[in-house]
Amino acid sequence: MEETDTNALMRSLRSSALGRSRLVGFLMLVLSAIFFAISFFENSVLTEIYSLVSFILGAFLLIYSFEQRVKLYPFVEGMAEPVETTITLLKQRGWRGVAVFVPKAGGVVMNPESTLREGDSIELRPYGHGLYEFYKAEIGDLREKGFDFARAWLPRALVGGSGLAESVSIRRDQVLITTKLVRPFVRTLCVKPFYTEYVCGTIGCPLVNSVGEALAASLSEDVSHIKCVYDPATQTATATHRVIKQAQA
């Protein structure tokens, strides 16, 4: 399936803008150095001011070009505690299962598949939903576009200008779907003991959780989180999901 003209234009404009920002930023820093050298020999206050202004503008443009990636790291640390709280509350209610992403008319919901106490039922919005909304804005509604489109374009949304990962690949083998994320922005969570013990094998971190939601939306079928394994040596996270049944209307 092909990318729409609108999405292609948005992607091109964003990439071009960030590229120009970096280039102009470097040029401004070079110009600042030239003005500084001139002011050293001529002892000119005006040239010193030009040098300072060029340096400030250059530094600002460089920071802007890397802004999206820089902002991700405090976001990761900020999401750690809410995820731990969610898992803890579910376990207090007797949960010992994994997340199942169920497509419905109003969107995908997350049902903890399970051993909840008898008569207890939970239906949650996937807590990676904010990231899914970002993918939706970037490449369109996956419920309408299907799995083949998602397999091709979801990795681009995850990498692209967002920098959520360095590279991403999605592969399907029968009912199993494997997603490999190289240098994902959540990798600091991947080595936290609480996550490796209670999160990676149950509902996944917010990034993997959002991928589960995206897969369920694109397939219009229930998708179960199986596991996510992180390799510190290659900084690669490998998430596995299973298509478990045809979603009910």
C-alpha cells in the first residue's frame, strides 16, 4: 500500500526542516567563530556582538533539530512510576495474565487475560495509547489501512522524525508477530528489575504496548502480548504478539 500524498508531504517537510535547522545551525557557529577571530584582531565591540548572536542562534537551531529526541528521555523516566502502579493494582486484584488488545467500534481496548477473581472484569485503554495516536496522526487510521500497510509504515512512524527507535522491523509468522526495535527510547526501562520481572512479559512498556494496539487495530483481530526481551549488547528489544481470534463486532 502507498503512502498518501498528504502524509508524504508532511514527512518530507518535517525531515527537510530538521535538516535545514542542523545545516544553518552549523553555519551560524562557523560564522560566530569567524566574527570572534575578526574581533580579536580589530578589537571591535560590534563584531563581538555579531559573534555572540551568531553563536546563540546556531546553538538554538542545533538544539531544535535534536529537540524531539532530547525530550524523550525525561518522558521515559516520568512514565515509569505510573506503569508500576498499574501493574501493582492489577496484581492486587488477582491478575496473573497478559494483556489482550481487543478492537472495538470505539477503538482498541486492553483486557488483562486472566486469573482475575471470579466475576471481576477489567477493560482498560492501552496505556501506550498516546503513542498510538501519534502513529495515527503520522500515517493514518490503521483500522482502515490494514496489516500490510502497518507492517510497512509503522516502523517509519517509529523512526522518522520522532526518534522513538533507531530502526524497526515487523515480521509475521502464522499467528505470531515479532517486532524488533533497535535502540528504542524506552531502553532505560528495559533494564529496570521491576520491568523485566513484571512488565516485559505481561503488558509491555508503553512503546511495546502501543505497538500491540496498532497491530490489533490494523488486523481487526484480538492480539495478545506474549513477551518482550531486551538485549543490552545490541540494544535491541524484541517484542512478540499473538493473533488469538477474530474480533467480535
